[in-house]
Amino acid sequence: MVLHQLRAAVCGVAVGVVLALFWPAWAQAQIANFHPCNAQPALPVCQHGYGKRIAVKRWGAVPDPLDPDAAVNAPLVTGSPARDMRKLRSSSALVQDVRSGEILFAQGADDVRPIASITKLMTALVVVEAGLPMDETLRIEASDVQVPSELPSRLAIGTRLSRADLLHVALTSSENSAAHALGRTYPGGMGAFVDAMNARAHALGMDDSRFVEPVGLSNENVSSARDLAKLLAAVARQPLIQAYTTDTAYETVGQVFRNTNMLVGRANWDILASKTGTTREAGNCLVMMVALAGRPLAVVLLDAQGMNGARFGDAVRLRRIVSSQLAAEAAAGVQPPTVAGALAAQ
């Protein structure tokens, strides 16, 4: 057993050396996210957490039981907000009214962390604001599918899709190769695209944020919950991004690309914008703009750990916590802004 583990470790080092030689700098930063469960699903680490996710996706392992609060029938009201607070699994959590700026809940909101595929919201914002032709046909190249992802691309080399289709699958199902192709085909190339991402972050006042690539696989793509609330407010004003991130599924090139946010499409949830993200270092992340009690609220959850679906369970728990606060405000006669008016005022 010891000899087997040593051999696996040596192979892992060798792979890391090869990757370092042939991948660009931003890709090398993601090497730490490569997981032994990609090659050895029987390892103990593959029985839980992020390793289990890889084993489920790549090898068809049976997933862990779902966080009860993420279930469809989970209650949306609470008799004990304090108990729900104790059950939160996210290292960083924020709920903010985007009109008034009022913070309704905050935990680790200024901690700077890797954000995984939440990055794709900035990718989408740059693409849409650039006014590039959305009907232009783009080709998936080898560099798009060779991004250092835990899971293989669903778009084969040579696939031709419109820019709109690439944006759609990048946002709805978090397709990495689509996001990479969007950055690669930006005027001036990938370097210019990353510069535009950082310039837009600066313009939004996202002082804790930095981007090195458009996919979200690099651990050097970092932000804070407070910064991501600003990004959410910006993307929620873009009808195309709003539509694509809240689409339950999208069919193209003979495949169905389903939304990675299990809350999208559920009854009693009015989600205006959404994105998930997961890597080994970032943990499980979820950001949403939701309408609740007449208010547009930015909900940010970073580095959720624990049970399967913990980030979605946290979203439900936060909703219950905040709903209790808003109900108390309503009883006191506080009038919320309308959702449409709040977004228009941003």
C-alpha cells in the first residue's frame, strides 16, 4: 500500500512538471486544483467533499445525500434565525440591498478568495458591453478545450457556435471552453480581454478583485463577497446576461446544457441573475440577484464546505434569516423600493 501511494505521488509530481512546462502562467496557477480523484476514484479522499464531486462527475460515483435545506421541499421560513446562522457552511456570505446599499447579512464579506467560475460573470459583462456581434460564428480551438479543467469540455475542437451561443452555455452550464473562446476572440486577443476585465472591475470599485483569465480555473482570479455584490448589480442590468444565467437549460449542437444552480426555476424563487463556481481551492461558490419582499438583493456565498449542495442550502438558510429581518421591518412600517426601480437606479 505504501509503495502504491508513493508511486501515485511520484506520478502526480511528474504530471505537474509537464503541465508547468507546456501551460501558460495562468494555467499553472490552477495545477494545485488538479485532484487525485481524476485518476484514482477509490482513494478515501474521493468519498467526500470536492474529491467526491470529481468522482461523481467523472466516474459516475453515487453522490452524497443532499443538504436538507437545498431540497425542493425545504421550508422558506424559520422560527430560529440564530439556528440557521449556526448552520451556514460558507466561509464568506453577504446579502445586500443593491438600491440602498444596506447590508442585511455579512460574514467574512471582505475576505479575498479564489472565485472559480463566478469569473464568468465578468467575462460576460466585458463581452456584452464591448458590443461585439452576437451572431458572429466562432470556432472552438484546441486551446479552448485544453484549459486545465477537472472535467472534459463538452464542446469538441472544430465546433462552430455563435458568440451568443457560447455566452449562453458559458453562463448557464459554466462551460469552460466557451468562456475561453469568448476571451480568445476578443479584439486584441486574450491579453486585451483580461485587461478589459480588470479595467471593468476597477470602474465598478471592485478593489479586492483581480483577474488573470476568463474561465475561473486559476486561483489568481480573486475577489471578495462585497466586491461580487457590485458585479452582480452590474450584470443584472444586462438583459442578455440576466436571461442566460436564469435559463434552466439550453440546447445546442445536439446537447442539453443545464443550469448549474439548482434553485433556478424553482417555485417561490425570483432569481434575476445567477452563477455558480467550484474549484478545489475556491470551494463551492454561488452568487445570485434575487427579488425578495420587493427588494433586489445581492446574495454571495463563497467557499461553502460540507454536505452536497451546501451552497444552495446556505442560500435557503440566508433567505430565511433575511426574510425574518424584512418581516420585522415591514411590521415597523419600512417601505422597500421596487425591484425594477432599484435596478434602474444603479
